[in-house]
Amino acid sequence: MKAFVVDRYGRKNGIRAADMPPPEPREDDVLIQIHAASVNPLDSKIRDGEFKLVLPYRLPLILGNDLAGVVVRVGSRVRQFKPGDEVYARPHKDRIGTFAEFIAVKEDGVALKPTTLTMEEAASIPLVGLTAWQAMIEKGQLRKGQKVLIHAGSGGVGTFAIQLAKHAGATVATTTSARNIELVKSLGADVVIDYKKDDFSLILKDYDVVLDTQGGNTLEKSLRVLKPRGKLIGIAGPPDPDFAKETGASWFLKTAIGRV
Ligand SMILES: NC(=O)c1ccc[n+]([C@@H]2O[C@H](COP(=O)([O-])OP(=O)(O)OC[C@H]3O[C@@H](n4cnc5c(N)ncnc54)[C@H](OP(=O)(O)O)[C@@H]3O)[C@@H](O)[C@H]2O)c1
């Protein structure tokens, strides 16, 4: 099958169109013919080698973290899907590879595609949607009446995070550039700051949660807008101790805790 692969880590090495063996589905896998896949910053970070210590992929690696497509075959233990179903999916992080004609995904990473969405629209959702859910609901545990600052509200993660935070009943402040102010307002943002013009850390205070998608200076300044015992959730930097535990990287866990 045709696929886009990384042969060697590093920005300058790029990715290559290749002929790869088709995936062999396991008994709890769904084999999907991919119609659309989205490109996320995670793909370029993986290509650049930023994740090679925590996610030791075997090269050549097929890139791509989410997809929409049609089920062509299911494993013997799959109960929820059948050939012909239109689905969208986020493969498990050690079995990525959606920039290809086919992929086998464990059943629990697959959902029926809403009929109102095109394949392209559906493929843009899984990774950003799940990331925003993890940040706002699972880690942030946002509640009615709380205040949250979401950096980059116009981005893939930000657009979902704003809507989830509003759904949880929070007041949402967000940073964006001028051209996307109307977009973030239409998603429900209550306070909108043009990051090219204004310094959010001089405007906002006493926030319960900040979602930082930028790292560096933005991350540092974000600490200043939090109330005591507020939460800063960073997704631009390296994975956290929970991720290390999940992947069995005990050495990383020690390093991460050592730095705190
Ligand atoms: N995609 C995922 O599911 C995922 C998962 C885990 C971690 N992350 C990380 O989260 C970050 C964002 O990912 P994404 O997929 O949402 O990216 P994206 O769709 O490419 O969006 C990036 C956004 O960043 C905004 N931006 C640039 N500089 C900014 C600044 N200084 N302050 C505030 N906003 C700024 C831009 O807004 P304007 O166009 O309005 O200027 C743009 O909309 C990346 O670091 C990524 O690695 C993403």
C-alpha cells in the first residue's frame, strides 16, 4: 500500500512516499481504508525526533495520528463494527500510521463517523478533540463558575477546548491573533486577547486553570494569572509523569519528578 514514511529522524530528512506492506489486523482490530487524515503539530515533532525517547518507533515509520474512513474487515473479537461502516479513529500511540491507504486500529480507538460530517471534517477531530477533553475535563476537572485561560483558542486543540470549557460552565479567556477574534467569540470565548498586541499576564488574574499550548515565555507568564492552587496544563512540552507510567518509562518518571 502507498504511505508516507519517516526513514530517519530530523527536520531536514522530511518524509517520503513509499510502498509499505498492508497492516495485518489482530483479533480486536478494525481494518480501515483511510479516506482522510489530518496533519497535527505532533506529526512534525515525531518526524523531528522529539518523541524518540518516550515513543521508540521502529523506522521506517508511517506518520499520522487520526483518520476517517471505511471499515473493510474486522477481527474475530470485534463487536461494534462491521465492513462498510464509516468511522473515525485515533490509533493507539504505539501503532500510529494514518498517512497510508489502510490501517488496523484497536476497536476501542474507533467510533462511527457522524453522518453530518464529511470524511475530511471527521478526520480533523480525533486527536485535537481527545487532547482538549483530556486537558479540560480529565486533568482540568473544570466546573461551573470556574475561570479558564486557553492559549491559541483558534488552533485545533483550542477550538475544541473553548467549547468543552463552555459546556462545563466555565468562563473562558483565550489568546488569538486579530484575524481569528470573531472565530473564537463564535465558539463561546468570553474574554479575547490579541497576543500580538496585548500581554495577557497584565490583563487576567485569579484563574483556576490555564491550558498552555505554547511553552516557553507563555508558560512562565501563565503562572502569574493563576489563583493559589490553580492548575497549569501544558501540552507543548514533553509528556508528563502519567504518560511515562503508562509507557513504562520509569527513568523518565524519575527525571520529570526530579525537575518539579
Ligand atoms: N493537535 C493535537 O492534538 C495536540 C496534542 C498534544 C499537544 N499538542 C500541542 O499543542 C499545541 C497546539 O496544537 P494545535 O494542533 O492546536 O495547533 P494548530 O492548530 O497549529 O494551532 C496553532 C495556533 O497557535 C496560535 N498561536 C501562535 N502563536 C501564539 C501565541 N504566542 N499565543 C497564542 N496563540 C498562538 C495560532 O493562532 P493565530 O492563527 O490566531 O495566530 C494558531 O491558531 C502544539 O504545541 C502541539 O504540539 C497538540
